[in-house]
Amino acid sequence: MKNLFDRRLHPVRLDLAALDYQGRVEAARFVEGEVLQVTADSLAVRPEPRPDRSIDTEALCGEWVTVYEKTAEGWAWGQLDTDGYVGWFSSDGLGPVTAATHRVRALRTYRYPGPDLKFPPMGFLSIGSKVTVAGEAETRGLKYAILSDGSAVVAKHLVGLDAAEPDWVGVAEEMRGTPYLWGGRTSVGLDCSALVQLAAQAGGIDVPRDSDMQENNAGQEIPHDDPSAFRRGDLVFWKGHVGIVTGPNVLLHANGFTMTVDHEPLETAIERIAETEWGAITRARRLQNPV
């Protein structure tokens, strides 16, 4: 019997399922799962434990993952706490849980082995990543946050976990020029729905990961037959695509046409997209800032 659950949102397979699904689905075995944390700067999430498969999404540093299976080849199958996404992660990028105190608000911030921008960076953390600040330091007038692993980031690039931007669309606009990356969810490469999700999260609004999920569940549905009535912050959907209205007749989206995050006249986008497999607008939704 086939399990009729979206594989992206439900940790259910015919051979293995989360314990919470016992009695609801058929599976060879059920497991409770182990909560771990993403320790890598970012971590690809794939539909299969194969490095040659396209990624579904990315997990950010500090996010929690409930792992239900680990393989000898170094893979972990689990569910991301942030948006419930299920897939295969590299076990090397997961570690014990620590209580986060801050998240990255800058588009990206370098992580140094100590509090000095002259040190060779160990990597970078993207917007939305979560960190545990254990101390502070100042070098040549610049303040650093010392993280629980001993590394350091520039303190002003962080905000509290509950901080919310009053204009989440402005956060999305900051990402203009970011390369388009299928499945990407960082400020060095992202797709259309990740742009919406990351920017909205910075504004304190949780939305699902993929465009079809956002089309069905993000905010409130509004009429889409008159694009001139759209206002800043409205989401416009096509089959497999989403963009953000930033002003009258202006759409911001991560797209495969320019291969970047960029503005485009909404009328032009509607006409161009109608000529592709995406077709006509399918729905529009409105998000409300919580502050």
C-alpha cells in the first residue's frame, strides 16, 4: 500500500516512518528520532541519499533536525524544525543541540577563528542562521560576538531571535542581484520561494518552503484578476513560481530568466511567463507584518 503523504513534509516511507505516524500509515518500522543541530554553514537537503541529486532546499546553521535514520555512507534522513521539510542531509554537518540566542540579520557574515577581521575566515553564515552567543570582544573598535564554538562574528550582524523587521519586503529587496539557485536557501544563491521565506521570516512571518505550499497556506488569498490592485508585499503565483509585488507594476523575484533576484515590470512578467510552461497567474496572497 502506498503512503499518501507529501514526502517533503512527512517523515514517512514504506520501510521507515516517524513514531508519531504509527497507526496512521503502513511502514516496516517506526522510530522516535533524535534531535540534532546543523553545525555546517549550510547543508543541502536532497530527496535521495545521493550527491548527484538536485537539492530540494538547504538547512541553515543552527537549525534543528529530527533525524530518523543514519547510514554507514554518512547520510541522515530527517525533518527540519524550521519549516518541516523532510529529506537527506550529510551527517557530517549535524551535531549536538545548543540553545540559540541570536540569528543573523545581515545578508551574510563571516565567521572568524577569533575576534579579528584580519583572521582568515572559517566560512560565512547566511541570513536566518541561528547562533549561540557565549561572550563579547572588541578589536580596534569593532565589536564581535563570541559563539559557543569559540568562533567570532561581527556583533552588529546579529539580532535577537524575536526581532522582526517592520518591512519584510525591504529585506527581500536587499537580496537583489543574488544568483538564482534551484533549491538554494542562502544569500549566495536561492530560488523564488526561498526569497519569500527568508525575507518573511526576517519580518517575523513564518511561511512554508516551496511555492506550491506558499500558494495554499501563506497569508490570505486575494483576487488576482486585476494586477493593478496589488500592493506592496502581495505574493503572485504561477504554476511553480512566486514573486513579490514591491510597488505599482513592479515584481521582485528570483528567476531563471535573469538567473538572479531582480525587479521586473509586473505586466512584462505576466506576458513573458504566460508564454512559458508556467502560464497565467494562478493565485495571489497577502502577508501581514506582525509589527
